[in-house]
Amino acid sequence: MNLELSAEQRLLAETARAFVDRHGTDASAVDPWPTMVGAGWSGLLIPEDQGGAGGGMVDVALVCEALGRGPVSSPLIASGVLAALPVLWLGSAEQRERWLPGLAAGATVGTLALLEPGMRDEWDAPRIAGAASLSGKKVLVPWAVGADVMVVVTADGLRLLEVADETVRVDAHDTLDGEPTGLVMFDGATAEPLGGTADAKDVLDRVLDHAAIAELAFAVGAAERALDLSVQHAKDRTQFGRPIGSFQAVAHRCADMRADVDACRYLAYQAAWALDRDPATAVLAVTAAKSYANDAIRRVFLNAHQVHGAIGFSTEHDLHTFTRRAKAFELTHGSTARHRDRLATAMGLGTRR
């Protein structure tokens, strides 16, 4: 395993970080998506002959970590990972030609409709039948409002659906982290098969692993920013005539945050590298990263709020924005217990669900 960044990857990371510094944390600022599209980030995982950049998950992780420092809201993961990869891996030549260039160019926004009311998590069996016309509901669909194409997970495999008429209705959810998600209702919506039924589960597992690591990289960026805010607050806030960072109880919390952020970053990049270069070890790397980071990212933000005190809970302070994103990360793409089960199975123990 080689985690040393190439010259191109260092430039990509620097460019992404500079973009986030310019964009800032102002949610009312200019829509960042056109600039991200112009930089080629919407097609990072799409091959060059389909209009993309032909990059890999390490490249996606670099961009997502930078975006997490904003945090910058965009459909990068929903469209560039959750929608693009199933089309790339399972789509016919005609389907790839029809959708991938648009997704790569950002002119088309895609998403994955997976969860249904009553499902335990992303790996529970879907109930919607995979007929030529779909009827039913999907919940918590990322970037559903405004999506042009959806990959829909059904009981009979994956289906590809163009969001073009009144047979698909999307209502926005109120969300914890402010990211747009929607309730999608299908009423006889026309859909076409995306690959065969037999391939769907393995491909969906791979797609979710890629999305989990992209989200982890985003959470690492948010945690790094929370650490920056905490250290600055510890230097500026005084008690008994001294900066609170001079007290061991505060300083050691910041030191613990540093260790957790660096550990999560290493695990995220190790998993991204394995997804790109070593599929045989990718499941172990992804589950190790996610199972550790679910707890570690929570510890980082617990310590950040302890350092900040009451001001950290105020919506006038930036910390709450990052805390919401971190909690949303912890609640998606699998619980700690699920990923520990997968990790144990990858180590030759137990039985995967």
C-alpha cells in the first residue's frame, strides 16, 4: 500500500481546500456546484472515454475532506458516487452512453433511492417490486429534489428511472444536517432494468462502501475544522488570568482530538486506496474505517463542545454546523455494530448478515 500522494493529487487537494476557503461557511453564498463541475470533480470516478476524469477513490476522498472543512453542500457523493457507479458497473453500452457524460459534466444530477419505510438499514431487503412501472415510496433519498435520474433499489434488482413526469413525486425532508433529502413516491413510474438481479446485491454493497468512505473523508474534514475552532478558542478564552488551553484538562482534550482525527484520516485513505487498487482487502479496510470512525468522530465533537462550553451549543457559533454533519455521518452507511460484524467476518470470524 502506498499512500503517498502524486503531484496531481497534491494539486487537487490544494485546489479543493482553496475553493472551500473562498466559498466559506455562508450557506447563502453562490451555488458551489458549477465551480466544482468546472474543476471536473463531478466526474472523478467516470472514465475519460465517458467524459469523466478517470480518477479514483483517493481523489474523491481528497476533495470530500476539503469540502468537509466548509462544510460545503453539493450533490458530489449522491451523483458522482451513488448514481454514477451503478450505471458504470451494470449499465448497458446504451445506458452508459446516455447518462455518464451528463453526470460527468454535471449537467445531469443523479441519486440512489434505497431506503423504504420500515427498512432497518441500507442492507435490509427492499419491498418495491422491480416491474416496468414502479409504485411505492423511498425515504431519505439524497438530493432527490432536482435529480434528473435515479437508480432505484427494488426487490428484483436495480432499476434506472428518469425523473421526468408526474409519476414521480418528491417531497423534501427536514434533515439534521441541512443536506437536501427527499421522500420519493412512485405511481406507475416507468423504469428500466440496470443489470441483472444476480449482480445487484454485490454491486450495491460496493457502491455503499465507496459512498461510506467518501462520507468519512467529508467527516474528517469537518472534524479537522472542529479541532481548529477548539484550539483557537482554547487560546483566546481566559480563566483565572490564563488561556484555558494552558490547563491540562483542556489541552489533553485537544490532544485526544488530534489523535482521533489523524487516525480517521489514515483509515479513510487506506480504505480509499484499497477500493481503487486491492478489492480483495477493501471490505476489511472499509469496515475497519467506518467502525472506528463512528465512535472516534463522536469523541472529537464531544471534546470540541467540552472545550467550547456553552458557546459551542449556540447557533451563532460555527461549531454546531459541523456537529450536525458529524452526527449525520454516524447515522448513515451502517452502524458501528454492523461494521464490526463485517470486520469480524472479513477476519474469518462470525457470519456476515
